[in-house]
Amino acid sequence: MTSLPPEILELDIDIKWDYFKWDYFTRKVMFLGGNPLKNPPVDIVKQGRKAVLDYFKSLEKGEKKLLNEVKVLLVGNGEAGKTSLVKRLLGEGFDGNEHQTQGINIKKWGFEDKDKEIKVNFWDFGGQEIMHATHQFFLTKKSLYILVLDSRRDEKAEYWLKHIRSFGGDSPVLVALNKIDENPSFELNRKFLQEKYPSIKGFFKISCKENKGVAEFSIKLKEEILKVENMQTELAESWFKVKTKLEKMSCNFITYEEYRNICLEENVDDQSSQNTLVDYLNNLGVIVHFKDISLLDTHVLEPKWITEGVYKIINSEILAKKKGVLRLSMLDEILEQKQESDYYYPPERYGYIINLMKKFELCYTIDNETVLLPDLLAVPEPKFDFDSNESLKFFIEYDFLPRSIMPRFIVKMNKDIKNGLQWRTGVVLENKQFNSCAVIRSDNEAKKIYINVNGGQRRDYFSSILFNLREINSSFEKLKAVEKIPLPDEPEIAVSYDHLVYLEEIGEDRYRPEGSRKAYNVKDLLGTVNIKRTEQELLKEILSILKNMNQNEEEKFEKIVLVLSNLAMDQAEESDNWETLSKKLNKIVMLQPNWNGLGFNINEAIDLAIDRYFKWKRKRK
């Protein structure tokens, strides 16, 4: 489907993008995931029925305009020539002493296509490795990517192609082989890469220094821009006017109240439409906006303002010496405006910057005055005692291991860190509730994360750890992460967890892994780690509801009660009473220990869900 008729809203039916299993107690739902929608655009549909309603209502109020605008993102290693390429495309000269981009450079470009003016926003990213974790702020789908490689070096093209795919999904990619004047023989295995990454739309040998190949690249770039999914989106003129006003403002950020007043001036007068519009403008790259309560009051109009603030912190020499321990009192010195060209960061906005870093799991709170950035921890692994002989062993093998996964995992599990035992690629955890300890290590070269767990309820604690890693993995598009179990008496051989689950489902009792001379019992191999898939789906669904800022607390509570009601139906046996069923649900919910920080009373929801289940059971009788 490319469009929805407005009449769809007259039906008593909900609208969602993603499909979830838990619908026994819910009303009818239309799932639209995967459709190439233009009207309403996908970014509106993903916000749900209310946003779709706001969109159609806005179109009824007056004139409409086509939004012929696209975001083009340039990525690649530092000094590959991304900034020089943008300058050439804009008709500017070549600067052989171009400074390396430290954050983001944003440039506007435009060209005519028949009777339409096409607007292009170039986002040129700094290539330093420590900054790659912050790419999640801005690398988006429905954009166009330019990968710039340095022909003088042995560039890792696949690293960047996987990086782009992780955040940008199937967005089209143009690959520019720059500085070809210095190494004319440089080449890639184009056929192999294009078969493996179908989103690649072309390879181009260029020299920004000599301005060779840039004209041909520009022609292809324009062709691909016209095909980008966001092109030709219809917007109400009132929404378009709000967008234009925000773009013309010279300040770095405005408050929520200032944004609301601009909306009122352009007759976008109901709060729901204002919220739908600001989310859409955020996805388009016009502004930076997040709906978390701690971030709600600041709408960033200059993305470079916030990225340079974050980069100043993570690149700070002071912080590097402190191994990532940041006292908030240090921010005056770190964010100081040393040159006139530097951005000014008012002290009252320090909290916004730190809360944004927390949202993207770049840091966690130690106390009211201190946060820690795991990406700046000491590299050497500290000494500690851990008996791995009898531990539960598991590992995840990646085709591409994003650098940010381990720091994000440390942030998620920070309340369980044992005696401060953490380093840049690993952490020791202890959970008294599960009476268990764990060591999690990342091997970046082998692209594996190893999990070892000891203790009385090691399987349950392992499930909690795995749930958090799965949640991080799922935030990357098309990230291939294969979960494996080492054989107990042949640890050098590992078997796929998913394959073992499949064998169990089809009733296969025995399995002879490749490389092993003996057969193993499938249930025995799974017994140490297995958790029901339905339970993992439940935890993921509840977490997604809790993190959905489009809904108020009452809506969230009601949705979670529905999910838990379905879980009660799945888990209940005929002999269960209130107490036994409550124990079952609480044990499953314990596997995700981080909900307390999201301000939700899960016990109250469980009680209400069980009450509904028994009422439903009585009605059936």
C-alpha cells in the first residue's frame, strides 16, 4: 500500500506499524509494517492511529504542499575527504589543509527537477572511531548515504556498509573512492559487494583535489535523491509554514513553549497535532527532539550544537585521564567557549546534554553529581576471582560487532556491577536476587560477546542478561547475531541456540554437531540456558510500551495489563489459583530487572491482569 484512505479512521480499528502477538484481549488492529506508504508517510503511521488522524485533519484545513526534501549522510573514516566532496558538489574550491570534522557539518544544497525545486541536507560526520557510538543520534532510514573511502589506504568498506545498514536499513548507498589521483590502481570487489549489499547504487572513482569524477558522481546522486522514499510527501501548508519558521530561526534551541507558540501562529492549534508534527520534523532532520520527560523542554534547531557538546565531552582530555568518571562540576571547563566560533552552552542546558547521553546509553549515573562513560574506561581487564569451570557458558557471534554494544550493556546493567569491576570491553556482575555472578566479555577482533554465569539461579540471571543484549542487538537494523552454546565436554565446538530450539520443536531428541564424534541430547544442551520464546516476546513488548513516549501513563498501564493478561492465559493450568499464578508471572517479570528505573508499578499490573484472567475464565464457563 502506498496510501491510506482517510475513511479508514471511521472504523473501530487501531493502526500499528509493528506486529505483536499479544492480542487476545485487545480490539481489532491493522498492522501496516513493510508497506511503502507515502500518504501518510511511514514516520507518521509509526506513531499510531492518533498521529494518522492528526495528519488527515491537517490536510483538511487548507492548502497542501509537496515536501521535496531529503537527508544525505556522508560517512567514512577521518580524512577520507567527506567535507571536500560536499564542497565540490556545492561548487566550492578545494582546501588541501581542510580540518578534520570533529562532529557534524551540515550544508544545504538544491537543484531543479522539471518544475520542482529539490532541497538536500548534507550531514557530514566526523570519522573518529570513538564518535561512532553517537551516530545512533542521527543515522536514519529513508535517507541516502554516501560512503567515502580513501584510496591511499586499505579501507574497510564492509565495516562501513554494515554500519550504514545497522542504522539506515535499506537506504540507498553511493560509494565514492576518493584521492584516486594518488593511487589510481585502488579498487574494490564491486560485484561481490553489490550482491552482498543490494542497497549500493554505484561506485565512483573521484579526486576532490583535481575535481575528477565529481560531475559524474553528482549526476548519479541527483538520480538517486529523486527515488528516496521521503520524496513527494504531501504536507498541510500550516505544517509546512511551521517547518519553514523553525529552519529560519538563528538560535541553537528553543523551549517547548516557544515551539507551541509558533504552531499556534500557523493554526496548528491542538496539542496532539503539535506533537505529531514535531516528531515528524525530528525524523526529517529539521530539528532534534525527544519525548522523554527530561528532554521534552528543549527542541534543538541546530543539530551541530548538541553533537559538538557531546563530542567535547567524550573527547575531553580531562575525562580520558579520569577513565570516564565525569563530575558535573567539570562541564564548565569541558564546554567552555574558548573561541568565538565555538558554540555557547548555558549551564542550565548541561542537564539536557547529560540526559541525552543517558538516553542513548553513553553514560550512567553514579551519584547526583557524577556519571560514568563506559567507552572511556580503562582498557586492561582487572584481576578478580570467578570459577568458570562449572559456569553456564554462552556466546553471541556477530557478522559486525558495533563498538557501542558493550558500553551500552554496561550502562543497562550498571546496578549489578560487582565492586566496580568493569573495563572497556567487559564487566563482572552480581545479583543477590538471583544469587548469581556473571562475567561478560567482548572480543572485538573475533566479533563475539562471551557470557559466563555462576550461582544458585544462574539460568534465570542468564536470561536477564541475554534479554538485555537482545534488546540492544534489536536496535540495529539487520544485525546478524548468532547465539551459540559451547558443548560441555568439547568447549571448542559450539552449536546454534536457534537450531537446538528448532530441533526440540520438531521432536528431534539427539543431535551430532559438526566436528564432534558423539551425539548429544537436545534437551540437555538447551536445559542450561533455555527460556520460553513467549516469555522473551512478553518482556520485549512490555519494555517497548514503557519506552513509548506517544502514550500517557494510563494508556501504558492499560496496554501492559493486556499483555500480562495474555501471559496469564499462556501460563495458567487448571489447578492454578491466584497465588500460584502470581508466582509464575512474577518469576518471569523478574528476568528484566531494569523496569524500576522507568517509574512503573509492575506488581499492580500483575494483580489486575490475574484478576481479569480469572473473570475471563469464569465467563467461559
